[in-house]
Amino acid sequence: MFTRTIEPAFYDTDALGHVNNTRLPAWFELARNDLFRLFTPDLDPRKWRLIMARMEVDYRAELQYGREIEIRTYLSRLGNSSFTVSQEARQDGLLTNLGHTVLVHFDHTTKKAIPIEGELREALEAHLQAEPEDA
């Protein structure tokens, strides 16, 4: 599992006084950089080997300005050429948001999915885990 800490900025809030729901997909993408480095260590987009097939976010509780947010990133499914990244946003220990993103290992030249094999598969398996019970 990868973890990152986000300190919400004032501009991340909305008129209702909590963190705006549009911030979660951006923070989840940022937190996936650790995982992206397994595929493209220098994050050079010209060498990118992934495409997104699906993204969903469950909003369970409000996030507040002035308190850190922990983003946890792990794999909940690993298939032949695709995998599901699960991400949790937690504030003060409470699970506030749960996201799932399906990514495909992809060859942009041939426009085809390619198998996840060898050392890459082993590196991904190290981050494979079940969702928490409070999910």
C-alpha cells in the first residue's frame, strides 16, 4: 500500500464550507503516481503504458479544511492486462471516501492491451490487498 498526506488548501473548499467533491479525483490521481512509477519510473508521458477504463468515487463523509487527509492506494484486483486501484481518503482516522479506478496495461502504438508479466506483475502483487472492513 502507498500512502500520501494531503493538506487541503483554502481554495479546495466550497460554499458549503467543506472540501469540494471535485478535489477527490484529482488527489486520487496524484496519489496514483507511486503506482504509475512501477510502469514508467520517470513518469515521462511519451513512455506511458496505461489507460484508464473506469473511475468511481463513493462520498461517505465530509472532508474539512484545516485537517490533513491521508490517501491510501492499493490494488484490489489484478487481472491479465488490467487491474483495479482502490483508494481511501481518511481524515482523523475516519474513512470519508473510497475510489476505484480500472487501469489497463496498454501499448499506445498498437492500441492493444498487453499482459502484465514478470517483475512488473510481482511489483503489483506486493500492493494487492482486500478492502478494509469499514469500507
